[in-house]
Amino acid sequence: MKIKKVEFYKSVDIESKKVFFDNRKEFIFIWRSNVWKSSLMNSIFEKKDLVKTSSSPWKTKTANIFLVNNKLYFTDLPGYWYAKMSKEQRAKLDALISWYIEEQKENIVRAILLIDSKIWPTSDDLDMFKYLMELAIPMIIVLNKVDKVKAWELKKIKQKVKELFFWQKIITYSSKTWKQKKEFLSLLWESLEEEN
């Protein structure tokens, strides 16, 4: 299956308690701030700026939903960590993320958890992983920014991620070069078929 059509559907925030949710299947994209999340989604969609990018971390403060091929959703969730966030700001984002995931968990096919390949997985990454495991939401771990690290470094990081994340499906990706885009999309479509 190819992405033939994609359009912005709507944004949801913590005040959207009465938002209408339908039963379309969904992939959620979740990550720490500053891992080029918007660039990754734009590369998948082959759109330059459908998913808004910013040079400033912690710009996404809503769950932004995109309708793909008129049949499923790709949802861009806010980054769950940024050093300069206040405790109040972080609490609001954590509440939004957990509310959205728990509201939609029956329709979520996979959570796409992005890890910055330039650094080791953080405690926040591991906390998010454990949270998704508790909800029994299947995951695909994406090591992003692979164009920024050397091959031997990437090999070490990938092995460590495999150990820390209990051998979940892991793929490397470059939002800049689109390296392994085809393989990544294949994983998504395979997981969608498993749900049907």
C-alpha cells in the first residue's frame, strides 16, 4: 500500500473532552522534543511542510491528526520531554498524551516511538516505553537521525536499544535522506494487516 493522499484532519487538546472519535485504525507517533519528529512525518508523507516544523523545541502542544488515504490516522503527539519546560507545562502535556492514548488505545495499531540515535535512550524514553507496555500497545522503535552518527556508533546504540526495549521491532531512519523509508512503511502496512 502507498500513501496516495494525506490531509490534516484536526487538532485535539486536553480540553477536547467531547471530541468525536471514530473507529478508524491509527498510528501514533510519540517522541521526546527535538528528534526531528515533524521532518520524519513529512518525509513519510512526501510533503514539505504538512506537519509543521520549528527550530524551537516543544512547539507541538496538541495531538495533531492526519487522515491518510481516507481510511486511517497518523497522529503527531507532543514531545514528552524538553529541559526548559516548567513542571506545570510538563504536567499538562503528560496529561494530554496519556488521555489521548488511553482514549484511543483500542484503535491504535502501533505506537511509533522515536529515539535520537545521537544519544542513548533516556529515562524518559524508557518511562514512555514502560507506559505503552502496560497498556499493551504494540510498538515500533525508530532510531532517527542516523545520518548524524557513524556506522560503528549506530551499531552499538542499536544493540543497546534492543536490550533495553526487550527486542521490539527496531528500524533506523533518516528524516534528511529518507534512508529506509520503504522498509519503515512496509512495517506499518504489515502491522495493519495483522490487525485485520
